[in-house]
Amino acid sequence: MSGDPIAALIGEGRHRDAVAACAREHGAAIGRLCMALLGSQAEAEETVQEVLLDAHRAMDGYRAEGSVRAWLFSIARRKCARKLETRVRRERRLRLVHDAESDAELPDQALDTRRRAERVRAALEQLKPTERDAVVLRYQGGLHYREIGEACGIDEAAARKRVSRALSRMKSLLSDEAGR
């Protein structure tokens, strides 16, 4: 077992204590990841709770092959992917007329920030899911490449490559849009 106190709690069978420690130590980071992937604070908060419940249920089978953090992020990543698939099947995002009208009421700086965030989110949505996950894990989740690899089931070099390709693609997408 590694020097991770949460892994030690899992190994000792103290799953309730382990999930509480997971929530304390990693809950905020998992929430940021879910928010970045899902785009909804309420849905992100709900997903964090589901991730912790799934982790609790899976603790009997935890093999301590990587960090607990990477394990939790892999659960979160899969859970978010399923939610996004369901959302896409259920509805295509529609931008309503009253949303456009409310944009006109925002101060210029807030409007620019909102539009820039929308462009970045749109660029993220155009990435391959594997690349989007890697870049979000890196920059929103704060994971190291080794942890990204663990969370995605790939090695560290492949994780670096995915992040690099994703950033390059996003840069291209955003510069193409700026040139319009």
C-alpha cells in the first residue's frame, strides 16, 4: 500500500472514513472537473456526490495501482461522459432568443468574458472526447500527467501527447474563429 492515508483507510476496510477523507481532500477538485466537463454547477455538485458513492461501493475492489486521486478522477470522468451522452441524446443545446437579449444587458467586460468562455467551451466540445478529458483533467483538475494517464488508462507519455494535441487543436479552432 502506498503512503497515501486514504489508501491506508481503504486497505484497512474503513470505507466510511475513506470516503469522508476523499470528500475532504479531493471533493473540490472533482467538482471543478465536473463543472468543466458538464458546464452546470448543479449537475457538477450532484455528480461529485455520485462519484463519492460509486467510490465507496468500489472500495472493496480497490487495487491501489495508482493514486486515490487519479482513481477518483477516472470515476468522475466516466460519470460525466455518461451524463453528457444522455444530455446529447435527450436534447441539442438551443440558444433561446431571450438569452441573446439578456447578453445585450451585460456590461461590456462581462459580455466579453462570457463570450470568450462560450468560445472556449465550444472549442472543447469539438475535441475528441479523449483529448477533451485529458486537457480538462490537466488544467481544471490540476492532475499531473502520470495521474491523467492513470485516470484515462494510458501511460504518462500518451497523456502528455493527448494534452498537447488538444491544446494545439483548441488554439487552431480559436484562431480560426477569431479570423472570421
